Amino acid sequence: MAQVVLQQLVKTYSPADKNPAFTAVKGIDLTIRDGEFMVLVGPSGCGKSTTLRMIAGLEEVTAGQIIIGDRVVNDLHPKDRDIAMVFQNYALYPHMSVGENMSFGLRLQGLPKAEIEHRVRDAAQLLGLESMLERKPKALSGGQRQRVAVGRAIVRKPKVFLFDEPLSNLDAKMRVVMRTEIAKLHDRIGATMIYVTHDQVEAMTMGDRICVMREGEIQQVADPLSLYNKPANAYVAGFIGSPPMNLLPGRLQTLGDRLCFIARQDDGAGLVIPLGGRIRALADAHPGREVLFGFRPEDCGAIPGPDTFAFTAIVEHAEPMGAETYLHFSVNTTPLIARHRADHTYGIGQLQTLHLDLGRAHLFARDTGKVLA
């Protein structure tokens, strides 16, 4: 296995026809540790797949360095980088059996037949494909085909595994199954894996660490719980989590002897939240500042606590999810979500008392989006 280091990595596409030059990746620095499962996540166009393809050697690097192990690989052919890539499209040969698909790359390398059979058998056992080695891809389900594609990568015993949105073509239930299987596979073989997805739930459930990207830049790199509980900026806060963090615009202002957050409309009316404890300490250094007041849906519950702020809201929509219900409401014109236990039915237009846990709230600068320190 190997560490992967990206140093000031840039990818710029040259202008073509009437299209100007476009920089997809803007000088990112990232270290993926030996044996780590790193997930690159972000919306379409954020540069995550382009970054992965540069690591694989499928895209030429405009500037910066890619180091795999102890080698700079910028000028190496993909086959010489000792990596294996699993694509969104399974790309299996339809006329070959499962075993032949998995062994094809090894046969091209000229490995001894006994060694090839041993590697294929071990990978098939690891992935639960022993009984399918003689089948053709058309006789397999989507999840089984994806396992074959993973097996084809495993038998090569590369230093680094690269996954480019490999579950996108599967149905919702199979995606849950396969993401668990890939995470278990990483635990068993301990390989360095770099996984690209636009699905933040996939990222949270699979990665040792997650790299959140936006418009070719890295926003934050951290383990899943740190991203969720300590987002570096409003973008990460709003991207990570399902439902995402609520972000309410307003101003920090002193009223009498109390420092408050005021979600104010143009007419002057709005929600006033007196601040105390940890959130007061954050706000003290920024009086009068325009901010985004952030809170997770689960931190706006039905039960009062020692550090909660109570207010009433009109339920605009209720989403029963089984064990819980998402309540949609608005403060001024900003749509917000509260997550409640599904112990009774919520009526549309019903006035509901909500208890906001100020001890778990966040403040972000409205101009930069950065968390207030």
C-alpha cells in the first residue's frame, strides 16, 4: 500500500471554439495516508472526478505534483502507477465469464496460470462470487456486476484503489448494501482507497476522512463526525447532513444587557434569540456583525432543556420518516427543518412550540461563510 500526496494540484482546460479556458482544480493540497479510506465529495462540477482522474493518469496535470509512495507519477503512464480504478460503468466484457473478466488484466501481464487462479479464487471468496465464476455478466444483477468490477481491481494487488462514483447506477437499496460491502472490504484488506461521490450519506458512512470540495477547491478535510459537528464554513454545514444544517441569516445585536441574534425582516419584525453560554462567547467578539445562525434539525426538538430557546412556528409541511418526522417551517422567508420523534401526527398550519438547543448552535460570517472563532 502507499500514501498519496497532492501538492498544489491544478487542472486547466484550454479554450476551445467560443469556450474560455476553465480551471477545474485550483491548486489543492491533500495527503491520503497509507491504508486510509479517503472520500472526495461535492456537487457536480466541483473537481472531484477530475482530481481522481489525474491521480489515475487519465487526465494530464496542468501544474503541481502527484506522489504515490515515494514516486512523483505526473509523467508515468496509468499502467505504471500501480493503481486500480473502478468506474461508474462496470465495463465488463460481455463475452467473458466472471472469472475471465477478473483475470483478464493478469493474463495480459503474463502471470503464471497458477498465480492467476489463486488471486481470482481469493478475490471471489472475499466478494462472495465463488459460485458465479462461470457466469456471463448478463446473468448477474447490478450489484453482482459491481462486485466483479471491484474483484478485477483486487486481483491486481495495487498500491492504491480509485473508485469513481461506482454505485451511481444501482437502486437505492443495493447502494446501501454495496457501500457496506466496500467499507468492509477496506477493513479486511487495509488498502489505500480514494472514493469519489456526490452523495454525502455515502461519504459519511464510508470514509475514514472526507474531503469536501467546491468549485475546484477544498473546503474542509476531516473525519465524518468532525465535519458534522464542527464544519469550517457555511458551505460544509449546509452540504453535510441529511437534512442539512439550517442556516438563518440575521445580525448580532445588543438589546439592553443581552447580546442577541436577530433574524430581522425589512419591516423590523423578526425572531430574537438571546445568546448565552458557548454561543455567547463566540458572538462577543463580533457585535453588530451580519451572520448565519446554524442549527441541525435534531437540535430543534419538542422537549425543553437547560440551554434551549423556545419559540413557536407554523408547520408548513410534515414528512413522516417512520421513527421520526421532519417538520418544515419558516422564519421570515427562510425555510427551516426540525426533526421530531414520530409519536403523533402533525397537522399542516398547526402552531408548534420548538426548543432550540443553543449549546449546539453555530455562527458563520455572512460575507465569507467562515465559522466565527
